[in-house]
Amino acid sequence: SGTDEIYKTPNKGRAETIFTGIESFDIDGNVLQGNVVIEASVTLPDGTTVSDTVTIAVTLDVIGIKLSADPTSIEANGTSISIVKAALKNSGDVTVLEAKNNITLNISGEGTFVDSEGSALPNTVTLIPPDVPGGEVTIYVKSINNTPGLATVTASSEGLLSDTVNIITTGVATSISVSVDPDLIYTDDIEGARVTVEIQDINENPVKYTGKISLATSNGTGIFEIETGCDPEPTNPTPLCFNNVSSKYTYFSSPSKGIVIITASGGGLAGGSATIDVREALIA
């Protein structure tokens, strides 16, 4: 209700402003809601006026669904579960507790729906939030044994904005990935480059691993920072000890210039490598 008018000087032909719905009440104490029409107009050099309008709904009612998954990555062992929640939200991202909209959930890819007891559900399920009080419904996604990939859950409801969440289902460890940051260092760098080693499944998703991975330089000389408690003295190859984690890092420095290829191997996994360019120290 009411009117407001402002003037804006365009920047490269575009003028912008921010519109905010102001909370106000009628005589019965109800929050005023409705459609607001915003008009932009400009008078051209020839004296004619051109304009356009946009309509914005000001409401505390539900406008869309917001999905969340916990965790977003599970093992493809046929038993791991991710809890997916679908909440009915208003434009302020607040869950509308009294909402009664039906929510249709669909799953595709490498996962299945189950209930809280683990019993299988269809790939498409329609739920009503009052079944779980508070404008929110919960469903469970179970991985498929020996089938790593991606499970995609979509939530929709008539007249509302839909949402999608992806759950990664990880398989067994198959390969090693190596990355360096930065990939250019100098001979006087004390810390050197951070070398990150990640264990991955067949789809290049990170997976937890327990065991020893060896780092080596296939050409060039240099020093790896040795992990405390893994091996007491620097060696080449240098070990990184994994204990139920997907990635670890160490640092590499070199007193000699040249192109150094760092390789990682072990555990019967496909090895990985990364290249570092070592240059002479800069002199001002």
C-alpha cells in the first residue's frame, strides 16, 4: 500500500535499486501481504516517456522448497544412509511451520529411498508436512551396493519453487590423485609447495583410506616434509600414512632448479603425479 518514488542515474544504461517488504499490520493485527507493482520510467531526449513494470509478491506464505542432505557423501555399500529433509520456506528463507503443501520427492541415479526403518520406498514419494510437524518432511537415501555414483533427489510442489540435492555414493579406492600449490617455486623457498595426495574411487570421488602411500621425485632433487609418527627420517620415496582419511598433504622444497615430477604410489592403486617448476632464487 502507499507509494514511493526515487530517482537513479543510470550507469552504462542500467539503473538499480533494492526493494524490501516492510512489515506492517492492519487493524486486526494481521501482517499486510499482497502484490507490489514497481514501475521504471525515463523521458527520452525527444520528450517521449517509456516505462516498464514488474510485480513482486510480498508474503509470509510458502514460495518454495529447500532440500538438505546429511551427509552429502556415503559409501556405496548398500547400507549407508543420508538423511534428506525438505522444508517449506517463505521468501525470507524461514520455514513456514503451519504449511500444509504436499511435497513430491523423486530420486534418480545411484541411490534408493527408504523409510526410517530401512524399508524400501518407491522412487517417487509424495509426503504432507503435517506427517512430520514443523513444515518439514524427512526421507532417507540408501546407497546401492558396489554401485558408486551420484544420487539426485528433487523436491517439487504445485505452484512452488522446486529444489535439488546431490548425494555422492563412493566406491572402493582405485587411484591416487596428486596436486601441488603453487606449481612454481624458487630455490630459496623455505616452505616450498604444498603437495596434496587424495585417494579416489572409479568416479574420482574422494574415499577414506588406511595405509601407506609413497611420494617420490622421478627427476630433480628436493626434500619432502616428513610426517611425525610415520617415518622418523627423510627418505626417497617418502611415506604418507593414511588412517581412515581421504587426503593428506606435505610440503616439498628444492635447492636445485629444474622441472620436478612428483609421483605417488602404493596400496595397489593407480598412481598419480604432478609437476613443479623450480627456478633460481630471485635477486633484486
